[in-house]
Amino acid sequence: MKKNSVLLIVALLISKAGFSQVSFDDILSADNDANWLSYSQNLFNQRHSGLDQVNTGNVAELELQWVWQARSLEKFEATPLVVDGVLYTVQAPNDVIALDAGTGRIFWTYNHEPAPARTCCGRVNRGLAILGNTLFMGTVDGRLLAIDARSGNLIWNTEVADADALYSITMPPMVVEDKVYIGTAGGDLGIRGYVAAYDVTTGAEIWKTYTIPGPGEPGHESWSADSWQTGGAAIWNAGAYDQEANLVYWGTGNPAPDWDGRSRLGDNLYSDSVVAFDADTGEIKWHYQFTPHDEMDYDSTQVPVLVDRQWDGRLRKLMLWANRNGLMYVLDRVTGEFLHGKPYVNVNWMNGFDESGRPIRAPGMVPSVEGTLIRPHVHGAINWAPTAYSPKHDLYYVAHWEDSGILAIEGQFPQALGVNRRQTTMGDVALEPFLNNNEEARGVIRAYDPDTLDAVWEFDLGNITWGGVLTTDGDIVFGGGKDGYFVALDASSGELLWKANLGGQVNAAPMSYAVNGKQYIAIAAGTALFTFALPE
Amino acid sequence: MNSLQTCLSLLVVLLVVTTSPSSLAQHETGADLLGGERAFRDYCANCHGPDGDLIGQVDLGHNNFRQPYSDEEIAGIIMNGIPNTPMPPTPRVTEEQAYMLVAYLRSLGERDDGALSGNVARGQTLYEGRGKCMDCHMINGRGSVLGPDLSSIALVRSAKELEQSLLEPDSEVQPGNRFYSVQTSNGEMVSGRLLNHDAFTVQMLDSNETLRSFEKSQLISFGFSNPDMPSLATGYTQQEIADLVAYLSTLRRGAAQ
């Protein structure tokens, strides 16, 4: 879409009188660039904005517009939503904030004080969903809230899971038609994961499906003894939806206990998998397991990216997936068929795939008494941060770690090596000196060819990264890293076009929106949300 | 009265005050009742509600306790709680405050203000119909978000306060319910509930239930205005007011069961 036409549409949207209710068609639309209506803009999760006011020719002029400081010392992992000039985000753990997207001034705050809950990696939240005038948020104490987007008043509050049983919720919900879906975290603590659908109006449960099959269900045999009851396979990150296939997709987390598989012999289905559920019934239609019998905490909770493109000479519905286990995949998202996969970082735990797409284990690359160096690190090549796909450039953009590794010791928490020992804190909010040498983990943003999964270009972030990426029709990729830099890269070449030091670690993914014809780029760093735009 | 009599009288008064706090309940002053009311709001209303009737069979506002208690027993319950029940001890309440509370509760029970008895069903009909209350207020998801959400209003407002709000809506407006009006540079007049303002901008929820934000430098005029809440003192009978109050007094969403 050309710049002028985008601005015209933006102006028309903003000049509308009255608050626009968000319809499900709005959420599905690929042409609603002024707004950002779901976690990764739309339910294909391409995290690609059609806005092009900020482009390679002027991005170097970007200026800070406003900053919103969260009253929280938790990691700021949420991606905001924007609806007709109103920006909604989450102050961790579970306060919802409505801001003027043009000035950053507060409209209202909804405070939820969670009951005591245990989370593996911080009392965090990754964002909201919206439908009509209702915002939805999962809470660390296992609840799903519906909040009036105009007033900030609570509409309903439903228990999804029991926080006393070590369940929690950190993921953004997803809305499809009249349902809102949410899954449960706690996989490291021995829960039995599930995802459930709720009525958007009443909060009543519609369906609930466990990610670990119970007795008599297919896949139950992949767990020894009673290990299925506490086997994890949590769902704690954003899902995707294909309307034609009527499938909703989520990646699942590691099996528990994380680093010791001796008590849970077998493949441990559906841990470390992508699972396709019937959107109406919750029935599991297919699954693909990325890491059978995982002992390295390789959660597969990355955000599924859906792409319609040519494959072997015909148009196919594909799913792109850069996994924590160091492998990148192309799957058929209708059938779950494995089409292509290969390492995208230094990987030593597997040697290729068999004909079905199952990874072939490298001999001896398992936890041992004396310790086995396994690559990538327990934190993975990538963790949960969202990736992006540009239909304009037909490139898949991923911010991840390269050359990471960790010592896997039988029955113990893996031991990091050298200065990488510092990396065992999962995305702390504080900046700290970077001391890695050239052979230790570093952060990169890379563009991958979705046919070959080969890297087309690389931008070296230096320090590792917990941040995601955004691509725009302005031919730019935005991303950030642990050192607090926020960068704009040429989407074709990876050339650095602009950077800003935000003084706090980037633990979230960028997004873009427009108000009154002006494009903004937003990114959370440290405990604040920053927005940038061109000078007027 | 000679000086001896004066001294004896003073001594008697001192003895009564210093040795028998329980006598406050029978010989309370206006200050005692105010102190008791303040203590009630600080320590009791959170669980018992503004009218004292949110807990089971207990209706403090009408002196209906689980069983007849003496003043001393009530004061003891206030300070020490009731073991094995949700009624907790309140160690911050002094003995003097406890007896002020007793005096206040006794005064509520003795009150006969001649108020009309309202009908809840008629009140709801009036609320949803001729009163047009839903145009601005929401109850359990139905209505407008422009004015205060009334789903839990009985948890924070007594019947007396509700009646006052209906008759004199401008007499006490909570900061979160203040109204604001602006005139934009193109002449548009916008008024609504003030959400936030600073030296340069103002944010409000306008009468179309739209979140609006303005740069003050772009406005012709701006400032506080009165809410559009009309007084029901005219156009409604005393019985209708009582009916509305009766209905609003039932709105206790989220109250402990």
C-alpha cells in the first residue's frame, strides 16, 4: 500500500465520530494498519505493518514522542494494542492501562491485585486481546478478566486455573468470533497444561483441552507411569488462527521435570510441539513435535507465523517456526506435514531429520554425570520473542542467540559456562556489562529465505536479546537487545539505519500504529514504553 | 450550688468518664457519635457495608445482632473479635473508640426518621424506564459507562447517601466522576467525565462514550462543568425516590456471601 493511501485511510479512521467497536473482521483484516488489534497485529502473526510513512529514506530522523513509565519493577514484555488513537497495555503483573496513543497521557488504569501465585520467570504479562468494547487479560493468579475498553470497569472475572496448584497465566488471550482463548503457564512447576475457550460475553467456559493426553487418549502412551499428570506442556505465548481451516494453533512448553527425563520416559506428547485445535470444539486435529523427550527445556512456545506462499510449485498454507531448540521449520498448517527444517544456529544435539520430520538425536548428546556441552543454551536460540514476516520482501526476520551452549548434568539444573553463567537470569530488566568473548553467545537479527531457511543477512546485536522484531512497508526491520539499543535496519540488506539507546533492556517486541495520519513506532524497554515518530 | 457541691459534681463526672467507658453508650455526646461513625467507616463498613447489613443475619444499622448483647459485650467483640468466626479482632480500636462505636450503633437502632419504605421492583422499573438512569449508568454490564458504575453502589453508599445523591446530585461528586467541557478550535463543544488533565492536555470520556484527548493549546475554552445528572427533587414523588433508593440498596456485586 502506498504512503498517501495509507494516510488517507488513517485520516478517515481517526475522524470518525464515536468509539469504534472492534469487530472480528477488523481483527482478521490485513488492511487495518493504523490500528494494532491483536498481539502480533493480526492472527497470522506476521508482525508486519503496512504503514510506510517512516521508511528507509527518513528513518534516521525518528524522534522520541513520549515515554510512559510503568509503576512496576517487573519485566515489560507486553505488546500494546491500539484502537483508533487509544493505546492499551499492561503494567506487570496485571494492571491494564489506557493511554492517548498520540501523547501518552493516561485515560484510565484498571488495577488487578493478583492472589499469591508462583511463576517460573517473573510476574509478567505479554498483552491483551480486544473484541467490541471489551479487553481481555489473563492474570498470573490464573484468571481471565474482561474489562470495558471505554471506562476500565471490570465486566467479568473467570477462574481459568488454580494458582495454588502452580498454574499461572502470562500470555495474551486470542479472540476468534465469539470465543476468547487462554492457556496456562506453570510447565516448569509440574502442572498439566491446557488451553480453553470462553464465551466473550459471559466468561463461561466453552471447551478445554489438555496438552497432555489422559488415559485412553492417543499419545498417552508417550508418558511413563503417572508422569503425564505433572508433565507440563504449558501454553504461555500467543496463538494463531486460520479461518478457512478453522484451526487455532499454539506452541507448547517443555515436559516436566525440565532437565531430567528419567521419570518420564517416552516422547512426552504434546510437549515441545505445535498443536492445531478445532476452533469450535477444541479437538486436536494434528500436532508436530519439535523436540521429542526434551531434557533441555526447549519450550516450543514461540509465536506461530502463518504465511500463504508458493511451495514446490503450488500455493500452500504454511507455518514458519524458529524454535528454541535451534531448528527452523516450514510446516503445512492444514495437515501438520513437515516440509522443511534445518539448524539456524550452532546445534549439536541432532543430526538431521528422518523421513517423517522427526529429529535424529546425535549420539551422546544427553545430560551426563560429568556434564555434556549441548548447543543451543537452555534459554535457546530464541525463547518466546515474536518473529516477523514481510510479504513485501518475502523474508522471515528473527532476533535470536548464536553460538550459545550449556553443560547438561544428569539430574541437575544445567550449568552455564564462563560469562554465560550470567544468562541464566531470564530477561532481567537491569542493564549489565557485556563480557562475552567471540566464542560465547551473542545476539543477532537475521533475515531468512522461507524457501531454503538460509540466512540472507545478519545484523550483529553484540549482546544477546530477549526482544522481538517488527517489519513495515517502509522496508524497515525494528528490533532491540539486552544492551538497551533499539535499532532500525534495512529490510533488504540488514544495514543499520538508526538507533536509540533506551537505557533499559528490551524484553518485548516493537509495534507500529498511526494517529491523525502520523506513524508511531512503539517499544518497551526497561520498565517503560517508548514511542518514536518523524518530526512534524 | 455551693463550692462543695460543685466539687462533688465534678468528681462524679470525672469518675463516670474515667472509670466506666460503658456509660458512653447512655451518655454520649455529639462528638462521641461522630467518633463512632468515623470508626465505623474505618473499621466496620468494609465488611459490614455502609448500612451494616452485609453479613448474614447481622444488621448493625438496626441493632440486629446474632443475639442480644450488652454494651460491654459489643465493645469486647469489636476489640477482640469472635473466635472461630470471620469476625476478627481489631487491636487498633481503643476501648474508648469501641464504646463510641457502641454509642453510634445504638443511636442507629433508635433512629426513627420516618422514611418511606421503598419497593425494590418499582424502583428497578423506574430506573430502567422513566428515570432514564441507564443512559448514563451501568449495572452488571447493562447501561452506559459515562457515569459511575452502580453495580456495587450499595457497598459504598448508605441509603441516606443514595437519597441525597438523587435529590442533590451536585452536593458530593467524587473526583473520578467530575465533568469537564471543552470547545475545540472548530467550534465543537465536548463534555464528559474527566479522566485526566495536566498543564498541556486533557483526557475525558465524552457523552458518546468515546475516549477523547485534547491539547489545551488547541482549544478555545476548557474547564470543569456540572455533571448532567438531574435532580429528582422535582418530577418524582417521595415514594418513587424511596423505591429507587430501595432498588439501589440491593446492588452489591462482589460482596462477600
